Amino acid sequence: MSEVAAVHPSLVRPLQMVADHPSNELARFSLGKAHYNLGDFVRAREQLVIALEKKADWMVVQILIGRCDLSLGDNASAKAAFERARRLAIEQNHEGPLAEMNQAIGELGG
């Protein structure tokens, strides 16, 4: 008899969305964000990378990947992710995220 691990309630819907539509970047983003909110940065990053592969100019996803890297102690990868997000913020004319990325990069020594 096998035991099934309990799934956090905030993961139920995003897991079902990915099961139903595994190639959908919004489903992957939703699952990644749910993992991020739970502090599971490894699983969050995995899902967010898949979403970003499908939509390379998705600035919010790029920022979250950087935050995952930072939380996982990978400052070099976080800085690279934030620099990509900064470029996207400039290209997409998003002033708030641009300021946030400039600050984050500055705090990482750049």
C-alpha cells in the first residue's frame, strides 16, 4: 500500500492546469508562482523556466526566476536574470520594474 503525499491546497488548481495543458505557459507560470509563494524555490524555478522558454519576453517571469536564484543563494544567476529583466523593462517601457531591477542589481554589486 503506497501513501500519497498531501498536496498543499494552493497547488491543486495549478497542478491540474499543467496536467490538462502541459505546454501552456500560463499554466506553468501559475504552478511556478504557487511554488514560489510556498517558498519552494527549486520547483518554482523549474516551472518558471519552462514558461520563459515559451514566452522569452515575459518580464515578470524573468524577475521571479532571479528571485528564486537569489533565494537559493546563486547570486551570479540572480544578477544575470535581473539584468535580462532590466533589458525587458526598458524594451517594454516599465518604469517600476526597471527601478526594482536597477536596485536589485546594485545590491548584487553591479
